[in-house]
Amino acid sequence: SQELEQSPQSLIVQEGKNLTINCTSSKTLYGLYWYKQKYGEGLIFLMMLQKGGEEKSHEKITAKLDEKKQQSSLHITASQPSHAGIYLCGADIQGAQKLVFGQGTRLTINP
Amino acid sequence: KAGVTQTPRYLIKTRGQQVTLSCSPISGHRSVSWYQQTPGQGLQFLFEYFSETQRNKGNFPGRFSGRQFSNSRSEMNVSTLELGDSALYLCASSFGQTADTQYFGPGTRLTVL
């Protein structure tokens, strides 16, 4: 089974709407990373969260880490076409010697 | 500061051939990790090099190998290519500590015919 589960797998929203993407770990989280990927290109680092309850924002994107739930959420406010892409969460999790990634969430913004 | 660079960006090979991909990390970064990304399997870890030594290895066959040079640049090699090796190969660099953020290159798109 997937150690990191992302939901939803795909999301289509109207421009200007808010949206949330979730990333849940089946094991203890030690650090959680959010990346964005344009199709066929490399991953762009967005944010890193390390402490329970930590919340970080960059422009209209906010990420939170809920250590108890072993979950992180990525929230985009007033979405724009430039937000379209694939969002991936990666994490340092218990028992893993490498960064583990979720399957990604494909975000489409309709004008 | 320049980002992670990967060469070549695109590659087409036939079954049975071998291929070498190159990755130049961000200046000052000593760790380079390689990942394979496919639509079906997502992003899968291949291996990590730190100070010219392989520090971690994923669950890939021995056809996949890598190395790191003294300037931290890294290469990965895939021998006896199979159709299933078609993928986007990404490398990421970091300073080298476990919790350090990894910064990714643009990837090399390998197509095996």
C-alpha cells in the first residue's frame, strides 16, 4: 500500500475558487515537503513543514501539518491559471531512509 | 545560484542499449538522489549519493547504477534497456542531512523503443 496517500487524485476548479489537497501518511511523519510539477518537468519546491501545527504560506498557497493525524493539507486561495499543475507531497517517514512521495494531485483551473 | 541541471533533456534509445544520464547539483550541495517517474508508479527512489558514496538504494534491478564524482556531479547508468525503463528521470540535490530540502532538476525524458 502507498505510504503517502494524496487526495484527491485530480481536481478541476473554477478560477478564483479555493481548494484543498491532502496528504496522509500511514507512519510517523518527521518532515513534510510540498512540490509542484508542470507536466514532464522537474519538481519545484514550495514548502517544508517539520513541526506539528506548523503552518507556512507563500503568496496564495498555505500548507499545514497536523502531526497527530499524520496529515498535511495544501490550501490555495483564489486560484489562478498559474496554479495548474501536479502537486506532490514528499515526506521523511518512520522506517524509511529516503524521501517518500505521494502519487500526486493533478490540478486544473478553468477560466 | 544556478539550479540543478540534467543532461540530456531528452533521449531515445532502443531495447538492449545502455544509457548514461548526468546531473550537476546546486553549488555546495553534496547529496544527489535519483528518481524514476512514470504515470503508473509515480515517483520512485533509485539511489542517493553523498560524498562519492552510495548512501541509500531503492528497489531497482542491478541494471540501474550510479556514481558521484569529487565535484558532487553524478551520473546514472541503465544497461540492457527495456521498454519499461521509459520514464522521466529526475535528480535532486541537497546539502546532505536527512531533513535537508531536496531541489530537483528538470529531468531527462528517456524513451525506449
